[in-house]
Amino acid sequence: MKKAQMVIESSVREGGTDPIFRIAGEAAKRTRECGSEAVINSTIGALMDDNGNLVTFKAVYDTLKALPNHLIAGYAGLAGQPDFLEKIIEACFMTCKPEGYIRSIATPGGTGAVRHAFYNYTEFGDTILLTDWYWAPYKTIAHENRREVKTFPMYNEKGTFNLEAYKESVLELLEKQKRVLTVLNTPAHNPTGYTISDDEWKAIVAFITETAKDQPDSKIIILVDLAYIDFAGEGEDARNFMKILGGMPHNVLTLYAFSTSKSYTMYGLRNGAIICVAPTEDIAQEFVNTCTYSNRGSWSNGTRGAMETITKIFSNEELHAQAMAEQSFYKCILRRRAAAFVEEARKIDLPLVTYCDGFFISIPCDHPKEASDKLMEKNTFVVALGKGLRFAPCAVSEEKCRRAPDLILEAIKETETCS
């Protein structure tokens, strides 16, 4: 790292783009050179059709384009448009609202919600608890806001949620800090596709409740990152856990990072919300005041046209049904692709971490960067993570999902031979 010249020392950063966007750029270049059939581009986490084109829901974009100009161009309220703040709660919980005081504040996607949670609910220098398989920008957001991160092993020996490691890590942090914020990216975890089961949630809640009562002066914040919830489970099954998280003690706050990026193919419109389920009305109002202030101090306000679009879809039965039908259609395609990948991986004994649903599947390996580089030589683009490789069936046809495991296993074996 270079020495600071004009910026403060803690703001000196490495140059270059995000590694995922860099490899995606290389994949796009190779596609132009060799043609789409020759390239397996498993990089960006967005729904693509079998021809490699971005999927966009007709119900969403017909609604957006039909808005009068002033509802697209006008400023939104600092907290978000009032109707949107109501409808985004409906979009998040549907029929599974938990017990508590529920409030929402508009943010630019789930990323903005994560930022507000990290900044407002931990102290400078605090450590935030993540699973050891995690979305890399969590660390970026933490460091940008002068926080640290600690990880615990996400999987136990059975390949399910490692409750004991979670408990141990929470208790260790509470010995050092007055408050602990834990991020649980579920359902359809990024980057593994794992979903914490309802029974696992019950055990988590029992532990958090007991700990909060034993340490009444501590504060425990659970941030649930729901980016992929609408591509998980059947019907509203993926939302059942929300009711389990209701009725928490006075010193426990549940926050949800909800995004319309994946659920409604609104990636670039930067729309979402941070939602709280507070144990008291005072805590809920504190959340509203604080996060509204943070909006003003960070990005001022959100994208008005995106808010109006979601509001209209959730206010019109026909539009809502159309959007849900499109979502369901592509959810089925995604599941077929993921099933094809998992099936082929099992045939050749390619190791996978436990996958349930969602945009990503992860492959553990010792030399992920080297394996990713080997795959690039074969026109196959898979993202290297700290603990393995991330494959994105959301962006790859079913036929290519069947081809990819053999190529990945071959690349991993090549790196093992070289080392």
C-alpha cells in the first residue's frame, strides 16, 4: 500500500476496479471475440436469458415508462415516498409480518441498507460478525466506515448452519464490545445459495434471547440481508422465519436489508430499503430519525421513479399478478439451471458447499485465484473467492451449467498439480 499524499492515511486505497466487475469485463471481451456459444460467463449476479441478455420484467418497465415525467424526475422524500415506505414493507414480509414495530427507510438497494446498519448500529472500531463465506462488499462497507469484520465457520460437519460457532463468536465479541451486529445473508445466501432453516432460526433466536436477558446492558443487532429472497423456497415458505424473529427482548433489534434489484430486475435503478422490527415504539422512531438523517448525509434521497414503480405494482392487483408471474417463470428457469449444475457436479465428485436456492453456487478449493485463471484460458469465467469459486447459474444457460462442472474440476486438479 502506498503512503498517503493528500488523503488521510486510513483512506489510502488500492487502485483498479472491483475483481468481479474486472473478470466480467474480460468475459464480455472474450464473448465479442469468440462468440457467446464459446464462452461460459458466470460472473455478475443478475438474471440473464439463454442468449446472455439481461432479463427485465415487462410489468416493471412498462410501469416505469408509463409514469409521468414529474414522477420520474422529481426529488423523493428524504426517507422515501410515504406510499413506497408502506408498500416496500408489504413486498418484504408479504403475509409473514413479525411481531414488533415495523418501519422502513428507502435506500439505494440493499447496499445502502447495509451501510446504514453498519454505521448507525456499531461504534467506530467495532467488529461486525460475518459468516466465513460472505459477500465481499460487506468488508468494504465496514472498512469505509472504520469498522472491522470477524468471521465464523458458516457450515458445521453436516454441511448445515454452524450454530455453535455462531454462539461462540457472538459471546466473544460481547466480552469486548457493548454491542454486536451480526449479518445473516439468507435465504439463498450470496455466494453459496444456503438458506437457514426455520429450525435453525428458532435455535438462533433462543440463543439471542437468552444472551440478551443475561446481559441486559448489551445490544444485539441482527441484520438479515434478503437480497435473493424472491428466488428461494416455494410460495411464501422462504418468509416463514420472519415470524420467528418477532417479539424480541428490549435490547435486540432486527434489521432487514431489502432490495428490488434481484426481485424485480431493477439492478441499476438502485432501489431498496432498510426495515426494522423494533421491540418498542421509541426504538422504531429512533430508527426512522437516524436513518433519515443518514440518507441526507450520504446520498440525500433515492430514485423517485423506482419508488413510484414499486408502489404502483403493489397497489394494482393485475400489475402485481403480472410481476409475480414473471418472477415465478424465471425462478423456475434458475432452479433448472442450478439443478443441472449440481447434478453434473455430483456425477464427477466436484465438491460443493451446501446449496439450497438462489443465484450462486460455491465450490471449495485451495487455490481459487489460480483455478479461476485456468478457467479463463478455457473461456470459462468463474469468480474467485477467499475460500473457493463462485458459479452463477443465474447468468448461464442450462446447457452450459451442465458443461461447467467438468471444466471447473479439471482446473482445480491442474492447480493442485502445480502447487
